[in-house]
Amino acid sequence: MKTQIIQLEIHDDTISVKDRMDWSQAPRVLLVWPERGKVMNSRLDLILLARYCSAHGSQLAILTTELEVRYQAEEAGIPVFQSRKTAQLQPWRKSFREFRRREVEQQASEPRDYDVFDREERTIRREIPVWVRITLFTVGVLAVLAIGALLLPSAVISILAEETQQELVIPVIADPTAKEINISGIIPSREIVVLLDQQASLAASGQIPIPDEFAQGEVLFTNLTDEPIDIPKNTILSTGGENPVLFVTLFPRKTTGEKGEQSVVKIQALEAGSLGNILAGQITRINQTVGADLSVENVEPTKGGTDSFIPAPNQKDRDSLSSSLSDEMQGLALIKIQEQLSSEDYLLNPDLIRIEIIQNEFSPSAGSSGDTLTLTRKARYYMYYISGEDLRTLASNSINARYLGEDIKPIMESLRLNFLSNPESGSNHTYIWNLGIIWNEIREIPEHEVIQLVLGEKPADAEKILEQSLDLNDTPKIILSPHWWFRLPALPFRINVIQEGG
């Protein structure tokens, strides 16, 4: 079949394309779309070209790769190809949209018996009688008033239910190994730690001696041999016992060669102080080589050794300062611990505080002099406590277990806790005591039951009905809105019920 190919230039428009088609009598016209430039981008232009070709006995197709042109051509029912070879070999079939458009155009061209848009033909309106209009208006007004009567009024019913007090005693075990609260009475105990670093001072009340003068005296040497013996100066003599007092000779002396000859020599204590004042007969040892040939003894007591006394802390001062600082730090630790706890937390035993001493240093050290004794101490203080929230949770769980499936409910806001006994320490840092639980309970009246009893009733009648039907001690209060309304609403959702304890 012969196909005319028309190259569409960028400056072409619809008219020029038609002019180029006039002299062609080919049954198929392939319009080659330019690769660049906008040419007839309207679907209407394509439809006009397709109609023009159809009027001259030709079928139009388009050769293009541009997506917008392909879309508009397919919508217009024009075949689209991507190459000339494909256009020559494949048949040109019209799309479903083209057949549908032809069908619509054919139906639109068929003659009709009447025109739905004929404005000359008008519907004849029938007049409605006046009495019907008045009746309809009255019914509408009454309907609006009826709806208002249902939706406008509202009511609030306040019921004062009597509260009764209940009590319960449960044994409680505070266990540091417990992870959660058990309704049997086991709750976790917690340990709180405080680190303190304190210092305290105290005036020294003791004294220590300072050696002042040396004690002196005389000793009697006895020759134990038949030969003369030299006694050099500074010969060391001493007393007996575990802590001997040492003396030295002040002058040299030489004995004769007669056995039993005695010589007197002056001596002086090796160290100053009153320790050198000893009784007669206590100096008996010679601490040198001549000791094997001589014997020695002080016939008279040694005298003249004196001491000077200066202030110094004694053991009593240390004990007193340590005790007072311990009390002060323990009291401060208790204050610090309580500051970290809430008002509902409870210390299990404030008197049992575990203490870990990190530093405990006196100044001056023992045996040293000083007017003031200072103690520096650093320590950790440990104490067990229980959380007030845990206690309330345990109490709440115990209370709620008593009300399963009943129409009486507890008032948790009235919950009060009392320790009926002091916590006693058990094994593994556990504490045991009896806990008293006090709370109020109230009978819960179903709201729907209250509403069903008073729907549409007068306020005075509704109060009597509720008081008698629900066995109330106090007359319920009913407040209508608007206040001038005379009956309770007929719709349940317009009534609000408030139950209060008293």
C-alpha cells in the first residue's frame, strides 16, 4: 500500500501541513515529527489533522519518540510508530479510543424526538393551598421545639454515698534480694550510702616528761683478783632487768693487787631525767671486759635526775575525741540520708548504720607533744530503707484483692499506713514487722441504673425515687440546666451522675 511520508519541520504549523497534504492521494500519510522544537503540541491539532486526512480518503500516522506527542496521539486515536521500517511493515490499526469517539459522534448526530435543553418548554408549577402551607409550617416549628426539648435540657445528679472505714494488718518482710513486690508481704529493701569527710579538735589535757638534769651517785668496785685492775673513765654500768638504766664512771681508778680491795667511783646516768634516780643496790652490772675481774654496787641511791613537763594529748583525749566525732558524723550521716529520701520513705533502723572507716588520723601522733589534738576521719555510712511507693503499692494490692467482683470500691486517696511494731533485723539483712492499713470504702452505684430511674421525672420526684430505690442516707442533689426547666432530660446522655463520699 502506498504511503506518503511528510517531514514536519520545526517552523511547520497545522495549516502548512494541510497544504502539503492537498496534492497527495496516497491512502496512508506518515507524519515525521521533528526531534527538537515544539510543533502542534495540542491534542486538538492532531485531531484536526486526522479528520483532514480522513476527509481526503487517507489514514494518518505519526513517527516520533517524544513521549508527550505519543501520549496525545494515542489519546486522539492516531497510530504511532518509532521507525519508518516499522510503519511500512506493520498494519495501521486504530485504537479503541478512536472507535469509541466515532460511536459517540454518531450517537450525537442522530436526530432526537426532544431536546433536553429546550428552554421554551417549562414545567407547570401547581399552587399549594394556604392551609397546607400553615400546617407544614406549624409541624416544622413543633418538630424544632421537640428536638430542642430533647437536646436542650441537661442535669447533674450528685449522690452522697456513706463511707465506711476498714482496717487490715499484714506481716511485711523487707528483703534486699527481692526484685519485686509480692502480695504475700515481701518487698525489696534498698541500701543508701553517704560519704563523709570530717575533722574535729580537742585541747590536750595530758603531759609528757622531757629529761632535764642527769642523776649522779657513787658505786663501790671490789677487786676479785690478786692483780691491780684499771677502771677507765666512762666505764658503762647498768641495773638489771628487762629495761636497764645505764650509768658511766666520771673518773678513772686503779685498784691495788689485793683481792677484795674496794674502790669508790662517782657515776652519772647516761640519759637525763628522773629515770636515773634509782634505789641503792640496783647497779650490779659492768658492761665492759673488766666486769669479769670486778664487782660493783651502788651503796646509796642515785639522785639529781629531773624532768620538765610539757602539754601533750593522752589516750583519754584520743578516746574522747574519737567518740565525739563518731556521734557527730553518725548524726550528720543520718541527716544526709534523710535528705535523699522522700517523705514517704522509711528508714528500717536508724540506730543500725554500717560504717566503713576509710581514714582515721590523729595529729600529733601518740607520744608527741602538742597543745591541741586533731582527728581527721573519712568514712562511708550504709543504711537500709524501704520506698514509700513500694509500701503503698503493697497496701493497694492487698486492698484490691478483697474487692474482686463486688459493688463496693475502696477510696485509695484515704489510704493510711501504720507501723504496728518496730522492724526487727533478721538473717541476711532482712527486716520483719507488722503493717497496719486503714482506708475508707464506698458503695459504687452503676451510673446507668441511676439514670434509668429518673429519666423524664420532675426533680423532686426524682430525688425521692433515688433515695428510696438506692437506700441512700442523704437526699441526692439535682441541678437542671437551664435552671427554669421543669423535668429531667429524656435522653440518657444528657444526664451526668457524680458520686461523692461523705
